[in-house]
Amino acid sequence: MEDRVAARPPDAPLIEIRNLAIHFRTRQHQFRALSGVNLTVGRGEAVGLVGESGSGKSITWLAALGLLGPRARVSGEVLLDGRDLLGLDETAITGVRGREIAMIFQDASSSLNPLRTIGSQIRESLRHHWGMDRNTAHAEAKRLLDRVQIPFAAQRLKDYPHQLSGGMNQRVMIAIALAGRPRLLVADEPTTALDATVQAQILDLLDELRRDTGMALALISHDFGVVAENCDRVVVLYAGRVMENAQNSEIFIRPAHPYTRGLLAAIPDSAGERTRPIRGSVPEPWSPPPGCVFEPRCDFARPECRAAQPPLASPAGATAMHRSACLRRDEMATATARQEMVAS
Amino acid sequence: MTDLLVAENLVRHYAVRLPGGLFGRQAVLKALDGVSFSLRRGRIVGESGCGKSTTAGLSIDLIPPTSGRTLLDGEPIAGTDDARWRRQRRDMQMVFQDPLSALDRRIPVGRQVMEPLLIHGLGDRAEREARARAVLGNVGLQPHHFDRYPHELSGGQRQRVVLARALTLNPSVLVCDEPVSALDVSIQAQVLNLLERLQAEFDLAYLFISHDLKVVRQISHDVAVMYLGRIVEQGPPKRLFEQPEHPYTRMLVDAVPAVLGGGRRFRRRIQPRGEPPNPIDVPTGCPFRPRCPLAQQLCMAERPTLERLPDGQLVACHAAHGRIPGPLARTA
Ligand SMILES: Nc1ncnc2c1ncn2[C@@H]1O[C@H](COP(=O)(O)OP(=O)(O)O)[C@@H](O)[C@H]1O
Ligand SMILES: [Mg+2]
């Protein structure tokens, strides 16, 4: 594995998701929840994944880690340093979880075991990943709690999750994730349940850890503000497809997809301006529209948009990294985000 | 213009037993600790901070207060089930966050919108149905939605049904507790715009509760920020968001992540620190003191009361009133 890393160019992405598709079979329906998703995360990069609930943000990463269960059929490739994770057997993928890619979730308090102390849960993770003996694991657990800025770490190790606040439990989850020294941390709505002032502290902590350790961060959020402040690049998902993918400096200034524009206009901004909603609602995954998935809600749709899902491509005048899945991407990218565009 | 809904010094304490089995100690949780506000017809008051939902419940008498009272149109809200109380209950309606749990999944939504009329014995069946159809139209739903079941509707449509049900009785006050928090951003904006339109159309007053400051700012005429069961600052949204006086308001406003000109941006004036303490262990003096960068001796000794600044802004902070130094101090 080590020599394979050395053989790859240093600027090759850490993670390369290629043409990922996920089908689910439930009692009532059989449907495709994710279609043709391409996505990369560079070493040490912070990538934001935005989209409304049900757009496929979580399942993308659950699929990468083989956590979707037997009802899901996954196709495509998830390359970690060139190695496809989707083909791995259970033993091999277990070695990836936590060690290469760690994941934290929205509800930290229920992800922790209520019957065991914080300390024993971190130590277990350390023993599992590194085979540390009890004393070494104890010292390392204390160091990790210090690292996630939990005051009085030595005492807190003896606490149970219910004795800590939601924000502190999320810090504990981060400490457990750090125990495996992962190269990528996937944070799935890590601050959604928290008070705004606590949310800001957790996001600052994640950013600091990323800068200090060189670990990459995939930040999943439904809040554009959160990814704008904490990521270098943003991927916008809608109904299981990538709508737009660009550096922050481009996507928030010249969004090149009507859905991105719509989302930005729907956020009440800090000046208290009136918002413009996107009409209609997300299609049911088992009855997607025939052409572009966003077409039924799009103010800029034309007849040709009903023919097929447009591929991702760079709008004229944008960098090659900026990609939009809209036939009218060139026009879109000429108007700034706050500029009203006239539908025609 | 007289105030429609007035809350006077509302207090709600709960006796709780702290964890620790047999040895758990009894304690008092001060969910609400002396909250007063008033709501004029056609006004919207937003709230943000700790103690919000308790305020909602108390202000329309869903939860009995430990002390204090609420007046509707100058009359105290009756504590008993008499004619006045029923009239008052009709006049104040509540809209909750989670539309799915607020609706009965076994009954078509049209019938659920008719239900309040049935409970209050208003109209005959045909009149009730006509009223329900009209209100569903008011909230932007189609006639065919009348016979649908809740699970057949999207989240935004369900929230519209909940709103329609609250509106059937033609109330003057709507207490909305996180009415858009469960909705996606694009749908959230639809419901917010609808709330604004209904307010103008029916001359409604809203007590609008949300943890999302951006939403509160958009919809409110007047905003109260709560911390540990008390209002710490209150005023018009522009003043409150652009020139926050209380260090907690400032910390909150600064913490709101924003999409600004496309860059990563760290523009916090006050670095957020600490977390709200357990409401059982409210610190002495100013409850915000342990997290406050301006705290002095006085803040430990004396709890600041909500007082007016010269421009009318209400603030409960010694620094804001110039009693201790601080970047926010001003000479009164
Ligand atoms: N285990 C599962 N079985 C069936 N459908 C699922 C399962 N997990 C997720 N889905 C469906 O996949 C889609 C994407 O889900 P998810 O990734 O959780 O969305 P997001 O994280 O963006 O809110 C949704 O339509 C969801 O209902
Ligand atoms: Mg999710």
C-alpha cells in the first residue's frame, strides 16, 4: 500500500469518486437515489457537499465506506489513493473505516454508547486501530480530549455522555475520529443540532484540525453559509445528481446553475433582505422527470431541457474546475449571484 | 394602538431531580425567569435563544405559569374552561415545528383543517368544508389536496396544512414555534413569504420563535433575544443585528455563517466561547458572565435588569449601560 502511494503523483486527489450510482429496493419502490456522481477530494482539502434533504449527501459517503446494507446496489468507483474501495471485502473495508476515512454525524449524543464512559470509548478506538495497551491508550485519550479543546480532560474521561452537553459530545466524537488518524474526515451535518455559538466553535475546531494535521475534510451541510466559511470548494447535489462543482471563489460569485442561484436567493441574507423561494418541490426519487432533474422547478428551462440530463461541463470564461450541469451554463455564469436574471 | 397580547413577568420553574440515583439532589430548573413582552396587532415579534418554546407555551396558556400572567386584548387569559377562555383560545393559535407529528396520518388533511370548527361547534358540515377549502386556498394549496393524507404531501405542503388549520378559526395571534426549521431552504422561503402575506391579509400578529437569526431578521418587526430564561436584548431587527448591544447578541450575530462575496471569511468580532450552562446551575449575577469577554466584578455581584438605552433599545448588560467599561459602553 505504501509503495502505491509513492507511485502516484503528489497532486493526485486523495479520493476520486467516479460515476457512483446507488439503487435502493424497498417494499414499495425500486429507485435510483444517486446517479453518475463524480467527485474528488484533494489531500488536506476542505470540500463542502450541499443539497436539500434526500439529495444523496449522506449515502455518497456511506456507500464509500460499505455501510449501506444489503438493500442498496452500488456501482461506480471510489478510489482512495487509486485503490477502489467498492470491491473490498469486509476485512479490508474495516481497515479503511476510521483509519483512512472517519465519519462523524449530526447527533453525537446518540452515536455514543450511553452506558460507557467517554474515556473507555476513546480507548477502545485506540486499541482497535493501533493495539495500544491500557496505559498508553489512557494517555493518548487524554491528549485527544485536550486536542478537541475539552477543558479538564483528565476528569472528563470518567464522564458518561449524558453528563456532557451536545457540543461537548460532538467534540468527543471528533476525538474518537482523530484516534484513527484518518486522512479524510467526513462530517455529516456535524453542527445542525447545536446552538449557533457552539456551531461556530465546532466548525473552527474542524478547520484548525485540518490545517494542523493535513487531514482532508468533506463537510456535508444543507447550509450554504457553513460551507462558504469552512470549505475551499463546493459540490451542489440535487435529486441524486451533481448540479455544480466549483471553488468558493467562483460558485458564490458567479453561480452557473439555476439551482445554485435559486438556493442562494432563498437564504435570508444577513441584511434581512426578502428571499425568493424556488417554486415546487423535490421530485420523488422513484418518479424523476425525463430530462434535467431540476427542469420542473427551473425558471430558465427550455424545451431541450426535457430531453436529457445535461452533463457537467465548464461554463465559458470559468476555470476548468468549475463545472455545471446546465445547458445554459454560459449565460448563467455571466451574471453575479445577487443579480436578478430574466427568465426567457 | 393597544397591545393585543401582553405577557407580564412570566415565570416557569420546574422541580427536577438531578441524576445520581437515590442520592440525586432536588433542584429548580428556571425555564423562564421573568419574561415580559407585548405584541401589537399586525406585528411580528421574533425570539431567539434559550427559553423560547416555554415562552410560546406560557404566552398562550398551554403551560400554566408559576407566576405572572398574559393578557389578550386587555383581558387576562382565563384559567378555567369558561366561555371567555374558549373565545380566547380561538383567538390564539399555535403552529409547531414538525408538521408530520402535528397532523394525524390517518385522516385526510381537509378534514383536519375542518376539525377546529367542529371542536368549537361552529357552522354546519357544508359551511365547515367550505371554510376549510377556502383556507387551504389561502395557504397556496390546490383543491385536490383536500382529500390527501399527510404522507402524500411534501414537507412544505404539510406545513401549509398546519398553518391552514391554525387559520380556520380566524385568530388574531399566531404563535409559531420554529415553523420553518424542519424545511429545506428553498421551501423555507416559500413558507416565510406566505406567512408575511397572510399577516398583511388577515391583520395577524405573530409571536415567531426561531433559533435561526437570519429567518428572525427577515420576518420580524421587533426581536427579543433570550438567554437562560430571560430576555437579554430587545429592539428592531436592523438595530439588533447591525449594532448588537448585549455581548450574547453580538456573539450570536457573529456566529451566523454567511455567504459573502465567495471567500472563506473569518470576521468574528467576538470569538464565541463556552456553552449555555445547564439551566439548573444558572450563575449568580449576570447569567452570561462566565462566557462574557467584558465581565467585571459588578457582573458577578449584580444581575443586570432589562433597561432602555437612549434610543429605546432594551438591554440587560452592565457594560451596555456604561456601568463597567467595554467596547459596547456608551454614556447614558
Ligand atoms: N437504507 C435506505 N433504503 C432506502 N432508501 C434510502 C436509504 N437510505 C437513503 N435512502 C434514500 O436515498 C436518498 C438520499 O438519501 P440521503 O443521502 O440520506 O440524503 P441527504 O443526506 O442528502 O439528506 C433519499 O431519497 C433517501 O430516502
Ligand atoms: Mg444526510
